[in-house]
Amino acid sequence: MSYVRAGLRAGLLGLALCLPMGLPGGWPVGPAYAADYPTPVQGDWVAHDFKFHTGETIPELRIHYTTVGAPTGMPVLVLHGTGGSGTGLLTPTFAEALFGPGQALDATRYYVILPDAIGAGKSTRPSEGMHAKFPHYDYADMVLAEYRMLTEGLHVRHLRLVIGNSMGGMKSWVWGETYPGFMDALAPMASQPTAMAARNWMMRRMLVESIRRDPAYMDGNYTTQPPSLHMASVMYSIGTSGGTLAWQAKAPTTAKTNALVDEMLAKKTTADANDFVYQWDASYDYDPEPALGRVTAHVLVINAADDERNPPQTGATVQALKKVRHAQLYLIPASAETFGHGTTGHAHFWADRLAHFLKEVPVGRESGAHG
């Protein structure tokens, strides 16, 4: 088996082709990644006449995915955050702490599957032609497309684990309710099993509205990216990720703070405004709490005490977990070394806890990928 040992720069994760369709496998990922885990492989699966929750359909919906490990391993689904991608999780702070020999999701034992959500990565996106006429998808649409990709494309019969970060954490809850017998365990991270509300939704609304109300957006028919796109993104990331103690340690003076902001503003964005608006707006109807009793999988919730978007002080998660049969909460303590909402993108904070959790969860029906 081929292994990779070169480096890739780490980043915060909370913010951020030529095989027959429907068959597992693909082509090696371009960049080399550090750590001793099998070479990542990419592929595509296409759903024809995919129907969204709004009743709208598109002729072809492409779901791009990355896999690590052999299909004979126990399948694990790993879900990225808003605006991210499967390959975006292949970083030193995440994959290198999880997929290597003896690690929590050792890819010589597990078949790790990292899909790109609808509208993100290399999956079908509004920017590919439909622009603001693209169907307004939500997390349920994403989960349905991923379920079909797994079952119809990769022929996965059962998952050992669904684990996700930020949006991926919220989608983990949707997975557990929608397909309760399909997985042994869930590990939602940087998320809550409650309605998208309060400051989290306020900030998302402001993020989306700041772009939609920019005259340069032109109702999605712009010819150049609206300037509000980059400014809104930087503002949102500062306000809802990074950690209060960590920001104080990094920027304790006005001069250092100004230098940090200047650096953020100088970075060019490669995002598309329509893709961006759709990605953040997709959480508008997220509310798994009424159906939490449907979850039969064992659940390990992993959150950070300094998470700006999901503050534990509200008690909302603890209260909601009383409705889940087998659930436990691991709250990572805040410190100058944590990153607020971005903390869970650094797997060393929780990898050992996940490994211990999986040892306790009974293995369900046979988890090989091929029937």
C-alpha cells in the first residue's frame, strides 16, 4: 500500500476524473500529505434528476468525494464545514492525527469517505451555470445526496461512524435521524442538536444579507465578485471563530491587532458570491431537536467551551441530549491554545476520546463497502 509523507500547511477547519460513474475509487489527490496514511483517492458520483426538498430538480447532481483506505475496511463518513471540502480536511491538524496506523480512524482498518457537500468543493455548485436560479438546498438535501452516493455509488451497506465538524456536525444529527439504522455511532462536533437561532443564525443572516444587499451582487447576476464577499467573510470569521483567549494571546496590542487584520484583508478570496450565499443560507431550516428520539446510534458530542457559535453557557445542548438514548458530551476546556469554533478542527484535542468511545460502541451489521 502506498503511503505519503510530505507536508501540507495547516489551517483552521471550522470556517474553514475519469472513472465510470457509480464506481468506487478514482485518481490520487494532487498534493502530497504528511503522515503515514494511505494515499487519498478522489471520485465522482452523479444523481440524475435529483429532487430537492423544495420540489425543484436538476438533470445531473455531481457529488465529489475523497476516500482514504481500502473499501474492505469499516466505512466512516467524515463531513466538512460550511464552504469546505473533503480534501480540505486532509491537513496536519486533522487527518494526520486521525488516519495513521494506530490512530483513532486508522485508515488501514477503516474506509474513510469524505464527500464534498452540494454546492461546495468539486460537487455541483450554483457558480457552474445556474447562479441564483440554482435550487435552494438545505442540509436534508445534502444528506440525501450523500446517502445515495454511498449506497448507489460506493455500495456501502452500513457505516461504523458518521463524524462531522461545524456544518458537518449539524449534518451528523440529520444523518442520525434520517437513517437511524445505517450507522453504529455519531460524533457531531462544533454544533448543537437545536434550531438554528440566536447569535449563530443572526450572524449567518448578516453574512448573507451583507452580500445580497450589495448593489454589485445584482441579484446574483454579477460579472465580478461583489467586494462585500471578502469583507463579510473576514468579519464573520473574526467574530465567530478563533477563541477569545487565543485572539488575546495573538493580538495583545493595537499594533499586533492591526497587523493581523491587515494580513486577513490582504488575502484574496477564491470564493464565488452565489456559492457563498447558498452555503451559509442552507442552515436556515436546521432543527433536529424534535426528532432526536429517532437517533439509535451511540453519540459522542465533541464541542469546545469557547465556541462562539455554540456557546455551552446556554445549556441548550445538555438539555437536548436528554432526548437521545445513548449520548455523551465531551467539552474541550478553553485556553490560549484553543481556537473557539475552530478548536475541533485540531484533532489532537479529542482523538483519544474518540478512540475510547469507538471501543465501547458495539459493531453493527457487516460494514464492508461492497455487497
